[in-house]
Amino acid sequence: MTRDPIIDRAEEDVKNMMKGKKEEEKKYEISLIETKTAIYEQASYDANDESECKMVIKFLRYDKKTEEVETVEEVEFEGKNYVPIDNKLVLKKRVNLPTKTEEYGTDQELVKEISNFLFTYFQVPKFYEVLLPYIVLFYWIADQFPFIPYLHFVGLPATGKSTALDVMGSICYKAIKSGGAVTVASIFRIANQWKGTLLINEFEVGEKGSDLARSLVQLLKSGVEDDPLYRVEGEGKKDIELYELKAPRIFASQEEIDNAALQSRTIMVKLDKNKKRLPLYRLPAFKIKAQELINKLTLWRFRHFNSINLEEIEFGIPELEGFDRRVQQVLTPIYHLADAEAKKTIVELVKQQEEETKRERLEGQDGQIIEFIFKELAEMVLPKDVTLADITSQLNTTRSKYQKDLSEKEVGTYIRKVLHLKVTKKMYGAVIEISDKEITQFEEYYGITVEGFKNNPDQAEPEKTEEPEDEGGLKWDEN
């Protein structure tokens, strides 16, 4: 029997209508929405019913024009209905959310209040007492910047690194705490859903060289910038899903991050034994104050959300131009928010840490090779070649008795691939070719000079003006 085409079209129209209706009724969970007129942030609080206390989840709606704040249950935007996220993280209060907005006064009054709160519970080198409150502020509007540096508390047991992580995290934007065994999948799902601050205690990247370690490092390296992650998901018909990973992250561990590229994206704070009396416990007053600050910071975020003019800092800030590009990238947004005193302190830290970084570069195998080449060049009366055999012999004298000696082939390969220098064969052996331009580049990178070895044959580290009072700070690399 032949079907009537008119009936077929009618049935198709009904199906499309029902599909459209279901689409309209579908509600999408989200924690943040921005429209032309308003910003919506998820809020969560306990409301006392007559019989019991229940969780209330709503949006705080900030009107961009009037600056008034109200609560709404859902938002209709671009043809879709959005509601706040309602899952175990929210119900078990694992995400730090505002309960309302509270007035904070001036920015400097807020910074002082943050500082008093943080350093009541943990101790850091003096410099970081100035810097950390501004990192808190920055993390509250980090999604407005193209680059988000991580924060890493490093210290031996009983130095307060876990406390620092907890206290700092208690007032950061949508903070979610995790143990050190966090998985790659959980990191990108949390980042994609919340865009909040992930706290990882006892942070480790797994066994060095393992697939898991490489995946985790690559994921975290990507998470400081607007680099989405694509994954193929679904059963049967596979779909390509896009995950946005950029979000603040704070780590705490006993050891430094051993991946240079990830380390260069991280502000490291080394902690020592406490020198002042600090609370042993965080009592209810701690949570009350933390919640008050979250509420104030939420209002601060609303007011500053669209006030960042990236064109002002597109080429960096003049005071930081003399430093590595990675340093500028990490510190520019924090410097941009800081007051005059904090800006001065930041510049001092960068100067100290650049010297420290150059000293650490010299300790690596590449640094040892350049140092030996420079010494040889300084001792030459007449131009002559630096041989691969001499470099190999020098490197082997620095190795422990448990390490196998390096061969000339291994050292030559390393020089070509890492230092990008030419190794040329001559009648008396392989020699290193290095131009004046390359010498200048290495002098700037490692902080030593050929001329310095002529004047001081024992030069073994970059010249510095002053030894930093406290340890800790940035580690950067151009990778």
C-alpha cells in the first residue's frame, strides 16, 4: 500500500515540533553565564525549612548597568535554558561557592583583608606576603586573561605546605580540592565544567617517563592557555568533544616539578619551618571568614569582569621588558593588578630569581658543557678548536662512580640536539663550532662570560649583586 505523501509530511512536522519542544524543555547545567546585560554566577547555601535544612542552588545575577545583584533559578539564553550545576561536588560542598555578595570597600582594603586572613594560618618568605593576595585576586578574573600561571607550595614535612594550600584555596575562585592521585580525566572534566581553581595536595606526576606522567604533564602545560583538548567519545557513533582546560591550579608537594616546561608556567613558593606561632586547627570562625571573603570576592569579580583592557598589556609592561618572555607572561597579569609597593617587590623578585635560574642552568649538563667551552676559549692564546674528546673527558670527571661514563658519540649528539651547535670532524678528532653570535646568546642565557673567565679563571656561577634573603620563587624556561 502506497503512503500518502501529505500524511508523511504531516507526521514529519509533528516529529520536528515534538523534538523542538523537548529541546526547549531540556535544561543545561552551567556555573557561569555572561550576556550583554548581565553576569550569572552559581551560588549555593543552606536554607532552613520548617522541618529541615536543605541545600538551595541558584544563580547570582549581576546587572552590568545598575550593578544590582539578585538571585534567579534559571537563565534563558540564545534559545536554551540554563540551570546551576547540581551534582555531588555541590551537594557535598566540595566546591567553594558564594552564598551572596558582600561589599568590600576599596581594592586595597580587600587586599589587606585577604593578607590578614592568609597569614594568620601559614607563613611564607616576606616577598610572598605581598604577592599571594594579588594571586588570589587574579585567580578570580583569570578567565579574562590569555595565560594563567600555576602556584606551587614546596616544602619538607611540617613546613605548612598543605595548610598553605588549604587556606589559599579556601578563598580562591570555585576551588575544588583533590588528593595527589588525581587522574587526567578528572582534571579536564573539572576544568571544563567549573573553570575553577583545582587544589592538588601531595602533587606528583607519576613514574618519570611513563605514559601517565607524560599525559598529565602535557595536560597541565596546555591548561595555562586557551588550548582546547579534543576527545572522541560516545558509543556506536563517535563524536568529537571539545574540552576547555584553562583554569587556575595550586599544588603542594615535597619536591619541585622536574619538568622544565611545566615548571616555567608555575610560581613556586619554598616553605621553611614556621618561625611564628600559628593556629594548630582551623575552627568554625575560619570557615565563616573564608565564606565572607568568597562573597566579597564574588562582588569584586562582577565589578572587574569586563574592566580588563588586554590591549594595554599586549606587548607587556615596560618595567618587566628586560626579563625573559616567560617571566613576563607569568607575572604581567599579577603586576597589572598590584599597587605601587607590590609592583616594586615583584621586580625585585624577578631580578633575584633570574640569577637563581641562571645558576641552576649551569648545573645541568648543557650548562657544564658551555662553561667548559668558555673556559677553553678564555685560556686560548691563539685561536684553536675545542674538541669533543676534551668536553667528554671533562663531563666524565663530574659523574659519580655509580654512573656510566659518557661516550663522545653521546655527548656529540647532545650538543647538536640540545645546544644546536655544529660538531665537525677534523684530522685530530671532532671539534665544536661556535660563532660570536652564539657565544653572546649563551652568555645571556647562562649568565657567564668568556671575558669573565679571562679575568677570573675560577668563575663558576653568574655574577650576582646580592644573595636573596629567602628561598622560593619562579622557575622559567622558554619551552
